[in-house]
Amino acid sequence: MTIIAPSRRQIWIGGLALAGASALPWRALAQTPDGPFTLGVASGDPAPDGFVIWTRLAPDPLAEDGLGGLSSPVKVRWFVYADGGTGAPLAQGDIETSPLSAHSVHVEVSGLMPDRFYTYHFEALGARSQMGRARTLPLPTAKATRLKLVYASCSHYEKGWFSAYRHMADEDPDYSVFLGDYIYEYSYKKADGLVRRHEQLGDVRTLAQFRRRYALYHMDRDLQTLHARTTSIVTWDDHEVQNDYGGFLSEYMDDDVNMPAIRQAAYQAFYEAMPVRRTSRLIGTHVDLYRAFRFGNLADITVLDGRQYRSPAACPVDGMRKGHIVTDACLDRLDPKRSMLGFAQEKWLFNRFARSDTTWNIIAQDLLVASFTQSGKDRQGHDVIGHWTDGWDGYPATRDRLLAAMQHTRLKNPVMLGGDIHSFWATELKADFNNPRSATVATEFVGTSITSDGPPRQPFADRLPENPHVKYFNSGTHGYVVAEATPKAMSVRFQAISDRTDPNATVATERAFIVENGHPGVVMS
Ligand code: FE
Ligand code: CA
């Protein structure tokens, strides 16, 4: 099959020049061949004294066996410098990579100073990696005055160029947050309307296939730019494994027998591909991904796992659990014994609420949280008005418990970040979604897709009068969200790129909002 070459090196260099990063070490990479460093570098999971730095050695990144062209252990050296990268390394070390983890490198750097940027790179097999930039958290007790996040979701490789990722890097945020559908396991059947193809066209199901899929995405220069220049906080949604999967259950009931193995392969490849800590490695068939970060006294950033612990989808039809619209006749949907997060994660989250003392409580997760009464066809093809089973609307008891816990603990300024729905949403999360006069408990900003197809606009727009807690909705654009918190307010920008089929797409603000400290709810700005 034909694979169109990733966007060119010059874009990467150009992006760096625009950012005004210190010239010397960054320019050096112009002469550096990729060698085994074809997948770039990344940092993630910040702490006040360090972060994870990541790379994966892959001189032949799309090798059929998923091992990137290597078959035996390889030693890697890593170096961390003061921001800008000049002078002697502040920290360095060796690590041995192994084919067992596809020569991925996860170094948990510690002993650094809080609240600042550092530079890092790797050396292996006689080659030197790109330089990356990483940021520690402020001390938990620090009076932090500003936090800038960018966040994104849903980047189908075939549907567009990753210009939005390049523009996210140019925002120069403190952290970049990935909310899921970072890869897609499926490919389109026909090439019409695609800008490039996946490395294989059947659904990804084995470890070798998942490794190659992540490698293909990581060869993209715009995604490499974002990872090299920002420290990431990541969670997942469904397409890291399979469309609309939950727990150990497939969207196709007759595929349930294969799901534990598919999930295990997908989770292993996710760990290898992402700058997460060793605590998030695969153990058995399980990955610990819900966790939290504290940005001084200004903000808690809590990261949820919306997929691994789900109760089975409500009211499946004809052997299919795939998301669909159900009416109020589906009583299973309301069962309080069902959970979207699993009861252990719910308890962990609500305990965090009880202890939180930061000005902002940011919850990063995969989906639209707000209730949305929508119209469409049910599985039998009848026109119905109802609720989407794959999202929070499919697990309203979990949402009720979440909002009740926020109220009960008087959680300060909860703001939920989400993705999955490939459209921009600003909503107010109500104590009772059926009563517009009930309290607004939290504020929600859902980002559109980086490239993936959005839903048709009109069917959702038609239902807005019945969903007055939705303050802004738009489908049809692609991009990301910028959220900047200060002690007074959080400002939020929905950023849309000009054209996902243009590798040089520009970006503009589609809409901006404010949330004031002490006043949950969306203020148009
Ligand atoms: Fe998606
Ligand atoms: Ca999704």
C-alpha cells in the first residue's frame, strides 16, 4: 500500500524557530539524523521534582514484527539540562531497553527544582535524539498565579494532518493534556477524502499491530513537535483499544471472547508509547491510569479512566453494545449499581474532592459529561428522543454521584475537560438537569477533534432549546482548547484550524469563555 511521507523536517525546525526557543541546542537537530530516534521524544506525568522522559528506539519504525527493527537489548543514555540546554547536564544516566517493551524508554527523572522548564535528550546506537523540553510542577504549597493547559482528543491519522498539534505547541503551555482517541484502531475502507493511510487497513488487534500503529502516529512531525516542546498528561478513550468497548466487553458480543487479549495488547502498546510512570505499566490485563497532579495552591488536575472499569453498556440490541440512543424505557441505564468509572475509582475521586484545597479543580477525562437529550434513530431504525448509551448519559447514576460529591464537599471551582464527541461544547453541569433553575455545580468545556469526523451539526443544534445547560455547541471544525487559570478566573479558548486537509493550516479562536472564581458557569467573553 502507499504511505504518504510524514510532513517534512522543515516544519519541525520552523515551529521551533517561531517559538523563540533558545537557538543553540535546538538548531543542532537540523543536522542530526533520526537513527533509532524516528519516533521523537516526550515528557509527561510531572512532579515538583521531576517528570518522565520518554522515547522509543525504532530505526525501522514500521517493521512487521512491531519491534522497530531491533531484536536485542540496547543501552540508552539520557541527559537533563537547565532550560535551553547549554552547560553541563544536571542529571544523566543509562537505561537498558528491551524487545519485551519494544525498546521504549521511560526515565523517571527526580531531584530537580520545582516550577521550571528543563531540556533533555537521549543517545543510543551512536545517534542523538531531538531535544525535548519538560516542566516540573510548583511545590504543593506554592502560591501559583497562572496555569496554562492545552488539551486535545480524537486524531484519526487518515482524516487529516495534525496541524492542530503544531499550533498547540506554539501556544507554549505549561502542560498538554491528551483526552483519548490518540490513535484509531480502525481504518477507512475507501481512500476518498483521506489525506493519508494507516500502515495496515484491517482493525488493529495484536501487540505487533498496536506497536506499529503508535509508531506511525509518532512519526508525524507535528505530533513530535508538541511532545518535544510540552510535558504531557494523558488518558485514553475507546479507540486506543476498540470502538465503544467497556471493561472486558467488546461492542460486538460475539467478540467478547477475544477482548481480554486485544485489551492486553492495546494497554501494553499504550504504556510503551506514552510518557507515563511505571505505576501505569501493564500488570496482567490492567493499567493504573487514574491519577492526579497538583499545581501549587492554584489547581488540582485529576485524570480519570472512563473505559477500563465500566459496567456493561445499557440495553444492547441484537448482539451489539455499540453506543446508541435509548428512550426512558431502557431502565437498566438508570441502575445505581452500574458505574462508568467503577466504584473504586469513584471512591478515590470523591475522597480527593473532600481533601482538595486548591482554587480550581480540573478534571480531565474522555467524554461529554452534560446530559443531552437527543433525537435520532434507535437500533431498529425508529425516530426516537433519548440518551446516548456510550457516554455519561449511559451512566447517569455515576454522574449524579459525581455532582452530589462536588456539592457535598463544597469542591471549589470544578471544571471538567472532555473530548470524544468531535465537536466543541461549553456546558453547565446542573444539580438537576431537568430543572434549569437548579444549582450549577460545575463547568464543562469539551474540545473538538484534532482531525476525526464530527457529527452532523443540525440534529444536535435542533435540541438545544431542550438542553438549556448547553451554552455553546459547534460541530464541523477541528482543533483544540486552551484553558488558563489564575486566582481570579479561568479563561478558555476554543481554537479551530482552517482546514484539516491542509498540512499548513492556520488557527483562529472560534469562541472564548470565562469562568469566574466562586461562580460556576459559562460566561461568554
Ligand atoms: Fe474519537
Ligand atoms: Ca471515543
